Amino acid sequence: MKLRSCRNRLSINLIFLQRPRNTLIKSAAGVAEVAGSSAKEVSVKEYKRADLHMHSIFSDGVLTPEELAKKAYDNGVELISLTDHDETAGLERMKDAASELGMDFVTGCEVSTDFAHVPIHIVGLNFDQKNEALQNLLKDIRAKRFNRALKMAEKFEELGLHGALEGAREQAANSMLLARPHFADWLVKIGKAEDRQDAFRKWVGTGKPAYVPRETTPIAAAVRAISDAGGIPVLAHPGRYPLKRWAFDEMFAQFTAAGGKAFEVTTGSHKLGQAEIHAKMAEKLGFWVSTGSDFHFEGSPAQLGLQGDLPSNLDPVWRHFS
Ligand code: AMP
Ligand code: FE
Ligand code: FE
Ligand code: ZN
């Protein structure tokens, strides 16, 4: 695991004894009884608080990696990742900032995929960021984003709002990665919306006048690329997708068929009660669980690290980083 040591935190080393039929037994380090010859020891670290989903100026967030790291640290975060949309350019800065503060860090990215015209976000964690196939996939998705931005600008022209592309680029620190929030910020600046939320409601939300869908990317492409790069693919905020039960099941089947084994339970993008539903689902399915604020800016639903800690009966994704 590409983790750094940390201070002031609960650091229990657990030993997992892997028995036949994949039964895992937890035991305190050093007093484990080895049950049978097939037992395998894996030492893992436990964290009281983690934030494995957030956005910086490298995508549609407003803070730098350093600012995010500091705020997360102040809120008690011990393990952090940066998960910009389709972009890994901020990871080195986040890694250094985390290290300086004594937080553990893993690589991250939130990959934009699609199912039945609904955007599905797959968070990749602890992958090799130099992996060529993964970087090629991200490059391809960024190109699709840019094409969509051009089409959205055309729509704004038709709607009588000029200069949308330049306007959105001015709002984006990374002008090669344009997301709808950058258009939203431009709309606020020119007085056509009150805030991001209002801009989504009036202009850029699904089905609104300036909405253009991205060219699609299959869920399986992201899941496989992240896994092949040594990472863990995590279905982001499973409670947020506007899918009927049967359609959700179909989407989830694609995720698992491609090798997905983890989803987020506590996230700033879940509404009240959704964490509990997904905690039960994880327990029932034996899925690994992740947690993250999905912080973009001060007005985001959860502040850094304060999205709710994971219930202790669940199996956090960091136990499976290797
Ligand atoms: P995009 O990836 O360009 O389609 O933009 C999606 C991003 O827009 C999400 O990751 C959120 O950051 C943001 N977003 C989506 N829906 C809303 C909303 N209703 N209000 C504000 N921001 C939103
Ligand atoms: Fe976003
Ligand atoms: Fe997301
Ligand atoms: Zn996100």
C-alpha cells in the first residue's frame, strides 16, 4: 500500500487470517492463532476518519489540493484522496500536502461513465497513476467533455447568451476540463442564476435548455481500467442516480460483472437515510465500503471529512489497498 506513516491516530494493526472459503477472521497483531496451513497474514491499518472523495481546482472544485488537505486535517481526517473528475493532475500536490500534515494518502479519480443516459460516477482509488491505459481512458473522456462544452456553448448562443465557452473557461482553473459547474458559475457571474444549484435548475441540469449529454463511456471500461492499474473501483454515491429499482439493478450488475466490489456508503452526495440503506446493502452483499465528502466548495452538503464515518460493522475499502 502506498501509504505514509501518520501521527496522533488510532493505528491498530489487524491480522486477517484467510481461511479456505474466504472467511476472514480479525485478530490483534501478534496474538493471532493460525488456523490451518492456508492462512495468510495481511497487516492493515485502521482509520477513525477518512475522506476518499473530493474535488479541487483541477476539476470543478474551488480549492487547491493544499487548501483541501489543510481543511480535511483540521476536521480530523487521517486518510485522504483527491478524486477530480476524469483528471489526476492534482494528485502529486495532494500527496505532498498530505505528507506534510502527516495524513495518509492514496491516489484517486472520479471517472465519468454512463448507463441508459444517466451519468454514473466510478471513483478509482489507490491505482498507479502512470498506468497508460487508464490515462488514455481519462484523456478520451476529457475530449468527450470538451466536445460537449462546445455544444453547450452553441446552445447558449441559440438561447441568446453569448460567450459561454470563454465565460466557462474563465471560471475554470483547469481550462481544459470544463464541467457544468463552470457554466453555472459563469451564469451566476452574468446574473442569469443565483448560485450553482439555481443554474442547474434553470439552465444546465438534465433536460434543461442548455443541457447536452456527454458521449457515453461504459461503466465496465472504467472499472476494468482502474482494476488493471492496480486500483479499486468504487461506485460513487449509489443513492444519487435517478434510476428505477430495476434499472439500478441492471446498472449494478454491469458494475459487478466488470469486477466492482465496493461502493460509497457515507457521502455528502447522499440524502438523509441513504447511508443507512446502502450500509445494509453492503452488509448483505459482502461489499467493501468507501466514504467521502464529495466536497466542491464551502456550500457543498458535507464539509471535508464530515460526511459521516463508516459504521464499524462494514469492511472499509482501505483494508484492501495493496
Ligand atoms: P458534468 O460532469 O460536467 O456533467 O457535471 C457534473 C457535476 O456537476 C457534478 O459532479 C457536480 O459537481 C455538479 N452538479 C450536478 N448536479 C448539480 C446540481 N443540481 N447543483 C449543483 N451542482 C451539480
Ligand atoms: Fe463535480
Ligand atoms: Fe460524483
Ligand atoms: Zn464527486
